[in-house]
Amino acid sequence: MATKLITTESEFEERIDESTNINEITKNSGIFHHYETFEVFEVIGNGSRGIIQKAMSITYQKIVVLKEISQSQNYSLRELINDVQKYQKIDSHDNILKLFGLTTIKDKSDKYMLIIEYADNGTLRNYLKNNFDTLNWDDKLRLAKQLTSAVMHLHSNNIIHGSIHSENIFICRSDIKLSAFRTPEHAIKSNSLASLLSSIQYSDPEYLQNIKTYKLTKRSDIYSLGVLFWELSSGMIPFEFESLSDFNLLNSIIQGKRETVINGTPREFAKIYTDCWQFKSKNRPTINQIYQSLQNIKLSDTIQNAITSTVLSIKNSQNEKKIKLKIDSKGIQDLIQTYQEEYDNKAKELEILGTFLKTLKQPDNVLNPFSTSIIMNQSKLIFDKIQNTIGELTASSISEKLSENSANIPSLSSNLEKNFNNFNESPSDKLSSFKFILDLFQYFFKYFDTYEQHNAIGPMLINYFQNNNKNPTTILNHLINHKHHLYFTGIIGFCFLYGIGTTINHKKAIEMYTRATELKDTFGNVQTNSKGVVILVKDLIKNNWIICKISLAIIYLNGIEIEKDYDKAFQLFSEVAEKNYGIGQYYVGKCYNNGYGITKDFSKAFEWYLKSSENGNSIGQYNLGRCFQNGYGTDKDENKAFKWYLKSAENGNNNAQYSLGHCYDNGIGIVKSEKKAFEWYLKSAENGNSDGQYSVAWCFQNGFGTFKDKKKAFEWYLKSAENGNAGGQNNLGWCYRNGTGVAKNEKKAFEWYLKSAEGQNPGGQCNLGWCYQNGFGTVKDEILAFEWYSKSAENENAFAQFKLGWCYQNGFGTNKDEKEAFEWYKKSAENGNQNAQYNVGLCYQNGLGTNKDEKKAFEWCLKSAKNGSMDAQCNLGWCYRNGFGIEQDKTQAFDWYLKSAEGGNSNGQWNVGLCYQTGFGTPKDDVKAFEWYKKSAENKNSIGQGKLGMCYQGGIGTAKDEKKAFEWCLKSAEGGNPYGQYILGWCYQNGFGTTKNQKKAFNWYTKSAENGYITAKYNLGWCYQNGFGIAKDDKKAFEWYLKSATEGSS
């Protein structure tokens, strides 16, 4: 019995039935090649798994690999050939390793070899090891796309690879070749514990958690793909320095251990592979989504390429051997020449650096300040290495040997210094004055003491450097090397924590914060520098001590680089609070508020916030306002809330500025004022508060406290979104979706909805579900639509709850479940969604997912109608008209029909027309009836179209017009309306507005009758009785007459 084709790693182990005669099986298979058709070049492998040879195929005129297959009686040659043939159906893909067929081993006709495509650059792992330094991001993305394309090809053929890693992926020239063939025995060996541990980094963690019973899926391949993408970005083997046979690593991967994103990786690419290695397989993207995301990545071209090539040149220069001059084997003139050549090489490197760094300083530089500062820092380090090289030369005995020829030797060191200063910064950037450092520190402490979101301080520091024409890397190095650097460990640690002027280094940040304890009050009261700048050392020490203690406590609170320790955090906060410093008192209050290292106690939290506020700390003042506004630890008092928000806002706290805008917006503790609300929202926004930016955008969008300006609304939504505000990201998606303030862009709308959804914004999650439902900016995907609607619904989004009810009702992305549909409609209805309220009414009306209940149906319909649902208003008219759940009331029926019709509801419009035609709830008026029928018909309502055709047919409210009657009845009939189909049949029967046509008359009567129209059933009986458009059939005539009579036709 042939085995199912499954995929594998690069090793090919086969078991063949020795008793099978190859000539009998292979003569018609087309996959067997005689060994004599190969010219073997060399043996490239000869181990326990058999011989591997590199050979030239005379048949194919190309180099191939011949790989021996191990034998077994459990796997016949027939089965092997069958599997090879299956594999050949999928290896036509450019990025899947080709399998040409089988041959026998020379002089051993009972042993067989696979004929495999030769990959000249070996495995991906070796390729990255040997070539990584030459790969730019274009190359890496190309390889990622090729690998994704190969896996996508497998998945489209319902093949799960199950064991993708960098040693069964090959590189032919510079292209990916995925090996995807294995036999049952090799599949078993690949799933053995030893084999598993050898490639544990790439294995699906859900599989690792339950190896015995878990079945690999396509999303298991997705996990492996994510790890491989990280390998492409780093050039390193995942967890290379950890023991792969260690069960601790296995358990760590199960518990969420993953490699760290490599600096310089495009954000979009990192997002793709971190999504791929989610623990839950259902949270991983599909292969199609990955491929689309890769296609969407656009690398910055000119400067990005410059960065790549320049950094590569720089890196290569670091790897050059240091100058080694052998005095005893060369003459003085040779030494001078060598020195000159070395100078030329180093000068060339500096020229590259100079050109590159000048590019970075251009106004159109696309890099953000953080990236620029990191590269500047790297360049300075390389410059220092070059100087060290020269230092070694001049410090050696060579300098003495060369001294007599010094006139002939260029001053390399001085020229290097000059060149670097030329392209780095102006001479004033050497920070000869201590004043700038002091000003910088005071600026930093001001915002540290004002902003709880410390990540917002980073961009402010960058702006401060730029406004003062300073280089953050140079400043950081100067601070570190300053004789009083212990005064500044707080700001130095902050730079390492957030990567300002350097790369992010959490350990170094912790080290710097910890060193604050080395400061002792022995520095004297004042210090004066050469320019007479008075520095209050005690204040400097105090503020630095505060920064370090608070920062270290926050690190313990959040578990940055070290294990979370709430007790330690509370202890450090308390040390600052006990010295009566407001910021420490605020954080102690926060600990009591959240139960960090201490029992939760809102009253004590309030007390500490009050102490902090009275000491002038703006963060404490803001939180004290929140306590008074919400009654946390004290009585509610909106006036006091407003008072403390105002104090905090005036002290520069952007959260308080936003809250003050909210107070003016909603009349909390102050009289409502749209203008002042906008002003405070704007202050908050300009100070970087993303909620404030969102609110300013909303104000411009709606003309709240300012003029309407869609473009400015878009710009502020963009700022809010880029600052990580999930609400802003959702509304930015809405702008792109509707073309508000920006050109419509489905793709960007989807991307921003996705970011918002991932940020747990219920609106964003709901809109993302809508995108997947409708294929807006992405491919349609019912399952993903349902999943995102579910997430949003669980987060209490009323519209998503309504959509989730719709999914259950219609079996969209899930199984049909009327009871679940009703439950979600009801949740949405209770949360105020008018559409859901209407649907709950319909559920009670029709017994969908619940018992029929006319009274409840009417009540929910009334709620929906009062909330503006035109469908509900129309249905409410029907309830009053028919006495459904309420006593019949013709006037109320007409009034609700009219509300619905005036709102543009086409069903309401034809019902109003019917009321005017029949004098139901209003005086009879054929002209008005005609007018409302026409509105309904023009809104493409098939019933309205039929009614309009009837008006033209009978001259109701308008002149008779057979042609128009026929045209509107045709539209109605084609729209599926039974009445329109009946009238159209009548037109064909009588030649009204068209030529007589018995067959067409009969066909339209049939459609109308089958759709339940009683008069059409009678006419259909007449057609069968009289052979009109159909052969006579008394039996069928009787049946249709009976149906008509039973259902009420006279």
C-alpha cells in the first residue's frame, strides 16, 4: 500500500523491498536512470546514512547529487516509486528541490540512490554563515519571499512539511531550494526524540507540549518559518549557545522563550516573524497572509542602500588585520611605503564614513533620530579603532626607527582627527563647557518629574539635542567619560534603556542606575567651572539619586532584564517618598492603588497622592484629580477634580491637560466650553499625549470648539496613531477607508485597522473583521472575520456583537446557531445598538433562537425605531397596521411608515404609497401614492417597482403608459418580487406594453406562483387547463387551482 507523501529535512533515508524486480516496475515509470548515465566527480558524504555523490548527469547535462537509500523490508520499491512520482508533481516550483528519479549503486543492483538537484551553495545555514556580511535587506527579503512561496505551494497542495529548518533548505546559486521529500521510515526518525531535540528551535511549541498526541498542521510550518525569518535577519542559528538536548530549553520554548529581534530589522519584517512564532497556532497568520505582508514591505531605497553598503564597508574594515611591520626584514624606505599605504586605506575608509554621515545630516534623511544616532555612534567607534591602530604603530619601536624619516611620513593620526571632525560635528560640539550638560540634565529632570510615560521623554531629548545642534552619541560619550560622571548616571542609564545615542542595553542601564548609591554628600556645596558657571552639586546629586531610584524601581516593577519584584519596587519607591520627594510619594500611592508589593488600599493611595500633590508633583496632582473625579479612596468631588487637573496641567502634565479638556468637554467640575476643551486638548496633543492628539483630530473632524478641517483631522489622527494610540489607529483606518482628509486607500485602511486591533481596540477589531468579511484591503476570509468580530464582541463592542449574531445566524465563519445568534443580538441590543434591537424584535417575532413573543417583538422594535433604525420604523408601522404585539392603530402605522420613508427606507416608501392609495391612516391620494411608489422604485425596491408598474398600468396618480408599466414590472420581476412577476406575466398574456408571448406569460406566472403569489397560482391553473404557453394538463390545473383556493383566492 502506497504511503502518504509527507515532507521532511534534507537527509533521505529509504527502505526498499529487496524482493521486487526493478525492471518489472520501472520500465514504464520514467523515473529510473542507469548508473552509467552519470559521471561521478566525487564522494561528498559517506556515513551511516549511506553514500552521497556529486555527479554529472549525461541525460540532463547538469550536475546532480546521488544519495543512497537505506534498505528495509517494510517499504517496497513500488511504494518508493509511487512517492517519488507524487513528489515530482510538486517539485516543479522554482524554490522546491527537484527530484529527478532513481538509479542503482554501481555494482550493487539491489541498492538504490535518489537523483537530486545539486545546490552549489549548500544549506541555508552554511550559506548564511559564509555570506551573511554580503547580504543586504533586499537579499534577505528575497530569500524570505522565495521560502514563503515554496511553503505556500506545499500548503496549496494540502501538504504539511512538518520539519522545516535551515539544514533542509538549500541555496542554488543565490535562490532558495526547499527539500520536501521523505519516506515513512525517515518520518519516524525525524519525529524521534533525538531528532526532535536536534532541531527543537524550529518545532511548533504546541507540538513540543504534547508530542504523543498533537498532530502537526500547516500552522506548525508557519512557526518554523517565523524562526527561519529570524535566522535570515541575524545570520545566526537560533539559541546557538544553548544546549539543544537540554529539556530546560524545550520547556522554555513552550513557556514563550523566543529570540530577541535584531537591531536594524525592518519593523514590518519583525512583526511578521513574531506573529509566526505565537504559541497558539490559531494566532499565527496563514501562509498567504505572510506572503502578502512580505510583498507589502518597501525598503527605503537610496539612503537604505547607502546604509547597507557603507556599514558593510565599515564592518569589513574592522575585520582587517592590524598593522604588523617586521623591522628586521624591511628597510626604512619599505616601512615608509607600508605606512603610506596604510594611511591611504584608512583615509579611504574615512572618506566613506564622511560621505555617509553627511548624507545622514541632510534634511531629506529618511531615518528617525534614534537610527541616525546609533549609526553615528557606530561610526565614532570605528574612528576610535582606526586611531587605536595608529596608536599601536606609533607607540612601538617602529616610531623610533621612522623618526629620522619623519619628513616623508604623513601625520596620519592628526589627519584622521581632522577628517572625523569635518564630517561629524562642529568644534563647538566637544562640550568644552559644563553648562550644556547641566542644562541638559535639568531639562531631563523636569520631564522625568512631569511625565509618567518615560518613553515619551526620549523624542523630547532628541529634539533638545537637535535644537542645540548637538550629537546625542557625542554627548553620551562625554557624559560617560566626564570626571563627574557619577552625577549623571540617571540620564546615562536612561539613554541605554531607550537607545538614545547608543544601542539599547538594559543591563548597562541597570548598572548605571545602581551606581547612584556610590554618590555621597562629600562634594561640597558649590563648584565653579572655568567660565564661572555655578553648579549646585547637592541638587545635582539629589535629582540624579531620585531618577536612579525611581527608574530602578520601575525596572523591578516591569521585569525589564530582571525578574519582576514588586516588593523591591515598593521598597525603592518608599526610600524616595520618605525623603519627602513628590515623585516618590506618587509612586508609593500607585503601589497602594494597584497592590504592588503592598496590600491594595485606595484610601492610602489617595493619601500618598495628596502628599505628592502638595509637594508640587504634577503626576501626583493628576492622579489626585482622578481620585476626586471617580471617588477612589475619597468622596467624589468634581470641583476638586477639576482644581487638581488644572494645577497639574499648568505644571505641564500632558495627561492632566487632556483630562482638563475632557472636563470642559463634558462639564465636569466646570461649565461646558467647547472652545476651552479644544484648547486644552491641543496643549495636550502638542506635548505628545496620544489621547489629546486623538481628541484634537475628532474636534477638527466634527467642528467641535474649532472649524471643521478634514485634512487636519487626518494629520492629528496620524500623529496619535504613530504614537501607538489604538483609537487613533482605528480612526486613521476610517480616514483611509472613506477618503477623509486623505485619498482613499483600502490597503492602508486595513493596515491601520490591524494595528488598532492588535492594540486591543474593540472598534479596530470590529473593523478588521469587516475588512476580512468584505475583502477590503485584504483577501476575504470568513474564519478571520468571525474571529475578530468575536474578540471585539468580547470587548463589549456593540456593533461587533451585532455582527457576531449575524455570523451565527448565517453560518458565516462558524456553524449556524440560532440560539447563539439571538444571545449576541440581545447583548448588542442591551448595549444600545439599534440594528441589534431590531433583530431581537425579529427573533421574537419569528421565534428565531427563542420563543415567539409578539409583545417583546413590538417592544424591541419600538426601542430600535426610537433610536433611528428606519427598518425598525417600517416594521413598527407593520405592527400597528396588523395589531402585532399592540392594538391596531392606523394613524400610528402611517406615521411610522412615513418616518421610515422620509429617512430613505425604500420599504417604508412603498408602504406610505400603499397607505395613500388605500386611504389607510391618511386621506386617500393617488398622486402622493404614485410619488412614494416612484421613490421606492428608484431606490431599487422590487416591490416599489411593481407598484409603480401597476400605477402606469392603471393610470393611478399618473397617465397610463403601457411601455413604462411593462419596464417597471420587468425590473420588479427580475428583482424577485412575486407581484411584479405576476404583472409581467399578465403583460405578456395581454400584449400590454410588449408583444404577446404565451410561453413568457406562463414562465412568469410560474415564478410568481412558486414565490407564493396566490393570484399567479390561479392563473397558472388556468394556463394548464387551457394549454396557454404549456401543454394541457388537467391534473396540474387542478393542483394549482386547489392551492389557490386553499390559500384564499376567490
